[in-house]
Amino acid sequence: MQMTLSFLGAAQEVTGSCHLLDIAGRQVLLDCGMIQGGKLDALRNHDPFVFEPTEIHAVVLSHAHIDHSGRLPLLVKSGFTGPIYTHKATVELCEVMLRDAAMLQVRDVERLNRKRAKLDQPLLEPLFDEEDVAAVMKQFVALDYGQSVQVVPNLTARLSDAGHILGSAVVELWLGEADSRKKLVFSGDLGRAGMPILDDPTFIYDADLVLMESTYGDRLHRSWDDTLAELKAIFAKTIKESRGNILLPAFSVGRAQELLYLFHLYAKEWALSNWRICLDSPMAIKATQIYVANYQLMDEDFKRFTRLSPGKHPLLSNVDFINSTEESMELNEIHQGLIIIAGSGMCNGGRIRSHLEHNLANPKSDVIICGFQALGTPGRLLVDGAESLTIHGRNIPVKAKIHTVGGLSAHADQAELIHWYQHFEQMPPLVLIHGEKEAQERLLAKLTAETSKPPHVVIAERGDTLDLSALPELVWLPGRD
């Protein structure tokens, strides 16, 4: 039986996750994510799919983040009619995130078209709109962790908790006929052990091939204790020396809820009563409500805390939810005493840009970067020490203090990735995906050096195709250099 796997996205880059399985002519996508980064990166989302959407039989989605789910509405708009299998919490989050993405698509295209009309240039269309999102939501099939499903004949999938965000999944896939069955494990995005709110990532013990993310394959995060101490020091120093505002660009799903939980747990120790905490993101507010409703999927500490504090939920206390644009704009008139959590996490969109515009030039303000920043994004520029940032056409000098708190990351670091992989009993072949090339090369070298029986590790390139029927040998179809 002919079985192949093609790497179509998140190959030597972090965003745009998309991989194509072909099982005897039946095609299944693993993720269908949006490419994020600079403007040139974003333009690639408008490129036609390299496959025929009408010939895709199904999608298996690892989690709701836009770099994994963001092109699903375009896929449906282009003719895909099959099921989308994912965890039930991911279905809820996707409705919020994809609707927000559609709104941004429409708004951005309207803004561009006003300029293009003045120049007599052809008008653009958004990638998708809310009608396309409504259509894609009808195609989701909600699964529980541990539930097996036949995706197409000779392909069965099962989801396990990846510990990255609510509903995130490690995907186990059994391919082929019973007498020659192969097992593929797709890590999705792996979280970290011992982090607040979520359960730890699930270890898998057997596979013929592993696809593993490598976002932080080149570095180690700070310990959790050091991270908490660093945050406490930032707040203490700001209170003592400057008393400006503190901005936290945060991913609306996952990071925002983690920050709210920490602010609840450490309100007294970090002297947060001196601050007004604002969650300025309608999408993050909706996502927080989904987290609250799905508390049974959280770790034991979070569930116990929730049971012991009826009426004072740890994600809902001591925080102002800022829904309207008018309320958000009013925050820009306040120059001290605010902690503002706002999207987008990479500072390339959302309300955080307005807050940066009004606070970056203030040496009394602080910006805490607490998530991955892709190449080309404003957040990456801040991390790399940019002296100014262009926001809404204005050149804003960076006078605020910029802090990078890597210990809050929802992605496993180098040691955690290796630890997860080393639970596979036979050290199966490993393909690195979802990482920048330098990070992947360092992870590959470390894996080879630290494993008693060095595994066969390769870095996927966009357009590569593997012959899965040859496993455990890695046989690439013609076209790979």
C-alpha cells in the first residue's frame, strides 16, 4: 500500500503548520495553519494551496493556535468538505480565534483597498470572512483525549494531552493494513511539565516515525522559581523607581490565562494591589471563559483551587475586562499604575500596538515579552534591542525597559524536547518540524550527542515527501536535495 507524508509548512520555520498524508490515494492534512511574521511572510497565505482542496478527505488538527488552524476557513472556501477531527475544547477555541482572524482579515483588506483605490490599483479580497468561519465550524468533529477515530480507511488517530494550551494534542496515527501497520506520532506543540493550569505533556512510548516540534530547540528556559522571582523583581523595581505602566503582549489563548492565574496566586507577594490589571482583548476574554468552563481538563492544583474558592475563580478575580474599543483607548490616557495584558503576542496586530504607541517612548514604562517572537515581527525587534518601532505610520523611540521572560513559554525547551523524545523505547526515526533552522540544527546535534543509541534525525524541508511504507527506513521521494 502506497503511503506518503509531505511537509508543506512549518518546515525550517515556526508558523504555517501543514503536513499532507496520502494513504492509498486518500489525502489527510495534519493542521492547516496560517503563516505569521513580517508582511512578506503574511503574503504567502494568499498563495494557492499546493494540493487540490477538493481532494482532501479529512483534517486532523493538533490545537487552536492560528499558526496551526488559521487557513482552515480558506481550505473550506476552496472546496474542502470533509471532517476536521480535533479535541472538543479546540473546537470551542477555534470558533473564537477564527472569527477574530476573519474580522482582522476584512478590516485589514478594507484599509488596504482605500489606499489602492486612490492609486487605481486592483482591489484585494480577504482570505476569508465570518461566513467562511461559520462554514468551517460545521465540519469539526469533537474528540476526547484517548478516543480513537478512523479518519479514512487504513488510518486511525488518537489524541493525547500535549500540555501546550487547552485542548492541545499529541496525535498518534496508525497507518496501513493490519499485517503491515505503521505508527506515526505528531507532537503538535509540546508544553512543559510543572507549569500552572495545564496537565503535563503526555509521553508516548512506541512509534515507527516521530514528527517533533523544535521551536526552542536551541535554548533552555529559566527555571520556574527563577521566572517567578524575575517577575516579582520587575514589579518591585517599577513600583520603587518609575511607576509607569507595564505592558504584556500575550497570546490570547494560553498565555493570557496563565498570567491571570499568576496574578491571582501572587497578588500579595508581588504587591499587585498597587496596580490596575486590565485584560484588553475581547478574544482573550472569550478564551478565558472557555478555560473556566473546561476546568476539568486542568491540572489538579488548578481544579482544587477552583473547588475551594467558589465565587472567586482564579482567572476572574482582581482583573478588569476591557471589551470595547472606547475603553481600550481610554487606557492610553493613563500613564502609570496599569498592567495591560493585550494581544497580539508578537505585537504585529491587536490592541497591544496602540498601547506600545503610547508607552514605548516613556522611560518609566516596562514591556514584558513572555512568548515566542517570530523573525520579522515587532516583538522580535524589541527582543533584539530595536531603538525604535514603526506603529501606525509613526516612528516611536524605544525608551521603555524591555524584559524577556523566557520561563513563561508554553513550548518545551531543548532539554524538555529531548526528555519527551527519549521516552520512545526504540528511538524511532525523528523528523524535526516547527522550528527555525538554527534551532533545529542545535537540537539535532544535542540529540545525537546525548543519546546512547543516536537516532536517525533529519530536519524537514518544505516540499519534502517521505515514503511511509518503507519505515523504519527514511526513504525520500525524488525532489529532496
